[in-house]
Amino acid sequence: MPKIYSTLFMLFILLFSFAVFFVAVFKGSFFVCSDDAYSDEDACVAAGNSWQRIHFARNFDNVANALVTLFQVSTLTTWNEVMYDCIDAVGPGKAPRKNNQPVWGIVFFIFVMLSAFIGFNIFVGVLVSEFKDQMILRGGTALLTKGQRGWLNAQKYILHLMELPIQLPGVPDKWYRRGPFYIVGQPTDNHHPFNYFIMVMVMLNALFLCLIWYEMPPVVEYVVFVANLLIFTVVFTLEMVLKISAWSLKVYLRDPWNRFDGTIVLLSIIGLAVAELNSVALVFRTLRVFRLFMLVRKMPILSQFSQVFVLSLPAIFQALSVVFIIIFIFAVAATILFKKVAFWDGGLSIRANFQNFPNSMLSLFRVAVGDAWEELMYGCMITEETGVCEEEKGTCGFWWASIFFIVYVILVQIMLIGLTLAVMMDAFDKYNERDRVYNTLIKWRELWTKYDPKGYGILPPSRVMSIIRAAPKPLGFNNEPMTTRQIVAALKAFDCRLEKVKLSKKRYLKLYNGKPPRRFQREISKHRKLSQRQSMLGVLWDDRSTASEMH
């Protein structure tokens, strides 16, 4: 918190310094005559006209108004209007003249860079730093070193992986399932030609979904209808049927992307069934566009961003919950304070006001997203000078409304950006840290699955050694040459008992090929219930009576 307060004080000093400077230069310069024929105050008043402000509150007549105006400029909302007012300004008692002093455009450029791009970004950076520090403290890892935190996260990643090695479906025994199996390939084979064909069909489907416009020719409408509702629906339905036939329904539903794709296919079929109901059918047809998300799985960059977004969703939801509470509190206060304030052109209106709670929530949400929020602030500050309100009836605004809106903008608009950025950066850090460890573990699991397709969770040392050679470091040697001493040391590290035992040829072949003895068949079911770390690193049977061959 001290860092945040120090940063806010620094920003205040910056605004205050420029406010004093602008007051010294532009005080009394933002006035015009009610008759455009006069550009001098004395001549205007002598002719019976009124000498009035361009804007009743957005000016540099005093330090308070200058601070509010410069804060508006620093949030980049209609800042160009203030800049052009300064460029056109001539001096006290003189009406503005277009492009009188263009050099003030450079001054505003410097101020915007210092305040909006540097000052507020420093504030956001401090918020991100404080957020990460608090996350470490609340996560209980503040006293751990970077290496210790990495080890702890690695254990979490192992435990959160699938509890069993992937059981790859073998070639089906039944003849009517072999054809689909050879067409779609294994579930883990993302580079199979069939997958590329489906990717092309997904992109073509998206292209045909775009070929719809108002008053389109009947021929084009018929072609799009046939392509979208018949050809692509049939292709994606056949894809689902082939995969289920080849792998079984259980294996197909194990992949979340298959569940997602199957849901879209079923919705498309329902859309065809209810084609008579135009409004209902239109909803189901529109849902087919979500099939484009299947491309995320195939593109590493999109996959990374999607995983980061998913990782940050819980934290973003919590941040938005805090913002909603702040908006709710300020909406209640605004309804009480500003419900009688009159409408004014460039201020409150029939659609943006604080006359009731729902309108207050919508208006403050508009302020939160930065959509011309200064209009609502100035609308709550109107005086009798505007000619639309009366103090006696209580329809005028209040000078301190600027404080209300500035505090709200800092709490919601700026801190929302800061918290969202902090959450996303934290998610990126977690993803990058996970990416280094998680990919290594995934590679290990894929290699294990290659030698243990039935998913027993156990392998003889001869097969484990093949995995160790091919696995990336630090779990393996990344296909580097190994000496006999390194092989023995690696097997010992995996608790493989290395003893010289007399084995028959039949017994040797069973152990070498990874076929467990009969009395270990019951143990296999126990292995399936072990924790992820045990199954991932390979629980090797090491009974002395079934010791593996000596290396």
C-alpha cells in the first residue's frame, strides 16, 4: 500500500504542477460573446451582449477547475477539445481565434505522454507488483526460493494430470470397426491426415457462414443452405460416428474437445429437425460458428492464449466481483445525491441520469468503461449559469461532484485495468512455468503410453530404459549416448532391482515384453488407483522373485 500511495501522490504533484502553469497562462481566456460579431469583452458588453464562458466548469480560471480539467485530459476522454480550446485562446477579455497558438498542441502532447502513458502506467505497474506480492504471501510461498516454488508447482502439475497413463485403443477385433480406426487413427495422433481434413472443413464451414447478407440472390441462398445444413453437418456427423466406432464411446468422451465437437454436431442435427420453426432453428444454426474453436487445439499460439484465459478466469471473476460491489455502492450514493439534478445538453439526459437505481448502475458502468464520462460529471456540477436549473428547487448540481467522479474513476476505471492486467500477467507466469515442466511430463506420459498401450502402469526395466533415453531432460537423456554406468544409475534411481536371476526363455520374453505374471493381475487394478505421481513416474514391479534381467 505505501507504494500505491506514493505513486498517487506523484501523479497529484504532476497534475498540480501543470494546473498552476495552465492557470497562469489561460485564466479568463475561455470566454466568448453571445454575439459572434464581437471578439472583445468591452465591445461585447457595450453592445448589450453577455460575455460568457465556453464551458461553465471546463476551464483554467482557478487551480481546482484546472485539476479537474487536466484529470479529464489524462484519462484521454475528449482531451482534444481542451487542447483546441487552448490553441484557439487569445487571452483574458478576448474571444478565441482559430489556431491562434498551435504550439500548445506540443505542450498537450507532452502532458498526455507524462500523465496518461507514463504516470498512469507506472500506477498500474505498482498495482501489478503489489498484487503479485500479495498472491505470494497469501499462497504461503513467500519464504520459498524460486527453485523450491518450481519444485512445489511441479508436484501440483503431476498430481493434476490424468490419474492413469493413456490407454490407447488397439486395432479393433471386429471387422466393421477396423475401417474407421484406420481412417481416424489414434486419439493422440494430432498429425493424422484425417485431422487436417477436418480442419479444412471447419474453415470452409466458417467461410460459408460468412456468405450471408441482406437481400442475397436466391441461388446463393440455396447454395449456402445446402452447404451449411447438409454437406458440413453430414461431414461432422460422420466424423463423430467414425471416431466413436474406432475408439469406443468411452475413449471418445474422454477428450473435452470431442465432447465439445459432439455437442455442436447434436445441436446442428436438432437445428435440421426444427427447421420449420425459424426462430428456434436460427439459434441452433448460429451455434455452429463455435466449431471454429476447434482450431485452437491445432494452433499452439491460440492454444496458449486460450489456456491463459482459462487459468485467469477465476481471478478475473473475483476482480469483477469487487468492481461490481464498488459500482453498486456508488450507484446507491449517486441516486441519493444527484436524483434531482436537471438535464443539460452535454450533461445528464433521458438515457444517462441518476433518477433511479437502474439508471445509476448503467450510467456508472458507462463511466467505468470511459465513454465520455466527463459529461456525467459536469452534468452533476451544473449551476444557474447554464440556465437549466434553479438553486431554490434543488435542481442544480454540486461543485464536489467532481471529487465523487474522480474517486470513482480511480477506483473502477484505472484499478480495473490494473487488476485485470495483474491477473493476466500472473496467469502468463503460471502458464510459462507450467509449460516448462508440464510439457516434459506430457512427453514422458506419451513415451510411457507408447510402451504401455493397455495402461497397466507397470513396465519392465528394459522398456523403462527406452523411455529414459528418449525423454527430455531432466527426466531423461534426450536421446544422448549413454554408458553402461549411466544406464545402471538411471535404473537404480527408478527403484529397479538389478539382480542376476536364472530365467527361462518363456519367462524372459514375458518380462521383456511387459506382460505381467498372473499373480500380479490383481495388483494391476491397485496400480490404477494410485496417485498421479506414482503412475506417471512408473510403478515398477520389483519383487525379488520376478527381478528383471541384469544390465
